[in-house]
Amino acid sequence: MQEPEEFRYDLMVDQALRGVVKQILSRAAVEGLFGEHHYYITFQTNHPGVALPENQRKAHPDNITVVLQHRFWDLKAEDDHFSVGMSFDGMPTTLVVPYDAMLAFVDPSANFMLTFSVEEEMDDADYDEDEDFDADLAAELAAELADGGDDTPQLVTEPAKRKKKKPVDQGESGEVIALDAFRKK
């Protein structure tokens, strides 16, 4: 009898949250952006299926953040990707981004942010390192949003940096304490 595989709840939740982004973009494609809503979307530029102008791919070999606010058109949310018309360096183009390529989705007007793990075959050691990457990316995006800025659409050019996780000192193992000591009598 074959040993059952461990459930990867983290990946299940990650995919469900990518579905939330799909719903948000689907609604924006039909209804447009309302109020102060606008979206920062960070994605891997080297992920299979990403269509991006070659000069932008060279300038941003790892990831890029685009802002959907004023100057975009023809937004479409498909089953496995979204596409949107944007201008890069004054040249109109259609950007195609698979949902699996996304690293972060932010709506600063709603104080809403999702970060995603990088989907690749990882062993447990790599997986822990990737959690740090997500936390670093989230911190960078939060700092950018806290700065405010103007309403001009922008392309965030600083790639997120991957940091190595330092080993945690486990110290001595803890002792078992009976909960009765903490109960009120």
C-alpha cells in the first residue's frame, strides 16, 4: 500500500488566494476601478507564460511591480492568467501574467495585501527560506505604500531581494507544566 502524501495546506491556501485576485480583477475588468481602488501587482518576469516587453524583462530579470490605476486598458481575467494593456517607455503593449507568477497583490486604498509563495519544487529547507522572501517582499511593499506618493501610474523598479534564513538556536528543550497550576480555584 502506498504511503499517503502530506497535505500541503499552505499551497491550497495560496491557490485559493490567487483565486481572490482573479475575482478582483474579473470585477475590475467588467465594472472598472471605483473610488480610490488601485492595484500594485508584483510578479516574476521569468515565469513561464509571462508576456512582457523584452527591454522590461532585461531591466527586471527577477520581478517587477506594475500599478493598475489610471493608464491601463483592456483588462481581462482568464482562468489561469490575466492580461492588461499598458505603456512601457511610451510604447503600448499587452502584458500577460499567469496567476502562478504573482508574488504580491496590494490595494492600498483598502489597506489590503496578499503575498504568494513562489511555486517551484522545494525541499523543506528551501520552503523556510521562501517564507522569509515573502515576508521581505510584503515589508517592502508596505513601506512603499506608507510613503503615499502621487496618483501618477508608476513602475516599481527595485526587485525584491532574497535573504538567507539564519539558523535558529533551539536552546534547551522545554519542560512540561501541568495546566492545573494556572486554573482559578
